[in-house]
Amino acid sequence: MSTTRTGRDEDESLVFGWERVDGVREGFWGGRNVRVRLISPWTDSPALLTRIGHGSGSPYERTFQHKNTIIVLYNLSEETPYRHIDYYFPKSLSKKEQDDSGWIFAIGGAAYIAVRPFKPGTWSDEEHCERLRSPHLKNGLITVVGDSTNYTGWQDFKNKIKQTSVDLSQLDSKVEVAYTTTSGDKMTFRFPDQRMLNNEKIDLSRTPLFAGPYLNGNEQVLRMNHGGEELVIDFKNDAIIKRLQD
């Protein structure tokens, strides 16, 4: 799991962890601008993951995202050549703390970040980052990303996270976890594709690929809105339309 500043925007933080399967590094973004990426370890070139917070390019990984919280579950096979999960914490972070509660807290740019690994691992110090490697087959983590302006301070963010509930009692037997967020929503997630929010089943076939105040769309049409302008990318007809909103 990693948080870094990217480009010239120090308010944007990259959060990723990865599991190596046939040369694929898996990742997701968290922060003020939420994105999802796949990054090849051989080229480090990014590619957009097709379903943000919904799926994965790996048969052993699934994700469940609600607002600023994402749960990642791994159910690694005994036969896979890489039977571990790696989380990266770059040294560019302004703060990183391990708490007795099991949470790891960090600050990247204007983002407060909380990471809760499900199983223990071994830390190693590398040139640009600290790596946490966890060798457990049934594994995962929770990541919560908060805008620092929504909290009275760093301690306020940490206190709110530590008041949330993490239930790992079914992880080893069913690869299932439950988490109650800072807003009181209960996320229950069982590998591979059983997602419940506040005891209601999530049907991804009815869930938009993108849905939010600035970005909406599906696999064919993407609409971006900001400052009275709208940009429409029509993949089906290979068209880009820019217009002023009423």
C-alpha cells in the first residue's frame, strides 16, 4: 500500500498495493481525485482499470469501494508463483505512524490516509519506500482517505478511524470481512463477489461505472462536469464534445 504525490499536484495522492500475477501490478487511487490504475512492474506505465472499486485484473483480488473507503480482499491460490501481498509506503510521505489498533496512518499532500492490513507482514527498508510484505493467502486491507480540510486536525482523523469497527472473524473460513465506516455505513464483503451495504446486496449490473458530482457515465459515454462546462467522451462513436451547461 503506497501513498505518493504525483506530477505538480500535491493535493493528489496515489494509494496502491499489489499482488504479482503474471507480471501485473494492481493498484487504486485514493484522495481528493479518486482514480484506479493498473501498473506494469516492467514498464511502470499506467492503464485505467475498467471498473473502479468493483473488480480487478487478478483472479485472486476483489475490491469493494463506498465513498472514501475501499476494502480489498485476496484469496491467493497455493499454486500461484507469488504467494504474498506487497504494500508500499514511499519516503515522500510527510508522516507515517503504526498504531496499536492495527491501523497505519499517513499524510500525503492534503490527504489523510488510514490503512488496515488484515494479516501481519514483514517490513523492509528500500531506497524510495518502505515495503510491507504479507505472506498469507487469505488476506486484504481497508483503506480510508480523507481530505484534511474535513477534520480539525491529524489527531481528529485518527480518532475517528479508531472508533470504526473492523470484523475479521470470518476472514479465514469464508474470506469475508465487515467494516463500519466513519459515517456509520456497514460494508460486508465476501470473496469473490458478495457485497452488502447496510445489509442490502449490491448489484453491480445496476451500478454505474462512474457516478458523482463531476464524473458520470458507463463503458460507452463518459461525462465530466466542472465550472459550468461539460466534456463528453463518446467511445462508441469516437467523439469528444465540449459544451457550456445551462
